[in-house]
Amino acid sequence: MKDNALIKITTVSKAVDEGEADKFELETMGTFSVQNGKFYVIYKESELTGFENTTTTVKISPDEVLLTRRGDISSRMEFVKDTKRLCQYRTPYGVIPVATTLMALKNNLGKDGGEAEIRYALDFNNENFAVNTLKLSVELKG
């Protein structure tokens, strides 16, 4: 599918035992589509994100979000409201087991783009490691 949207990705990550949150922003071209009532946002990561040679797909449903990365870094992270989901992060250095719990989902996407935001807890070794926010802004282009 041809790139048809400007995608703005903002992530904010706050480790449980650290004071300040880390914020990262990326603007890139990607694809946006709606299929069977689900929104798909697909974009290529860059060296800036640390996930170069990786394509990210975010599938947003009314009650859940699925984030899949394929390439040098592979992962499949499910976010379901108030449900802990076990996931695996595959890196060149090995597999890292993590768990996610969706705390909030705001979806203001429509057929012409819009915004979506998820807030989730990330667990590592059965301990709350961080609280993250992922915001996607999609603007259709020509």
C-alpha cells in the first residue's frame, strides 16, 4: 500500500522509580486505512527511534489495540482494557518477556484520520516497570 498519511507519533515513558518522564516525537509518512471498523496505522521506524529497519503496524479496535513490529526488532503487544497481556520483545540480543495493561484508550480516528491515544503499564519480571503513553495523529495527504 502506498503512503497516504502524515503520521505523528508521540511517546511518553515514565519509569516507576524515576522522577522525570522521557518524551519522544516522530513525524513520518505511512499508510492509514479502515477495514471492518478497525483502524490501521503503518509506518517505518527510523534510526532515531532505535528500531531502524523495522515496520510498525498499529491496529485500533473499539476496545483494544495491537502493536506489531517486524524487522530487526520484532514484537507483538496487545493492549486490552484492564487486562494484563503477556508479550515478547525480540531483539538482536535475545527475547525480553514483558506484560502490558491498558489503562486508557481514546480513539478519535475516522475515515479521514484523526488521533488516538493509549496509556498503559509495562511490567518486566512481574514488576511494574513504567507507565507509557502513545499518541498517534494521522493526517491524510492527497
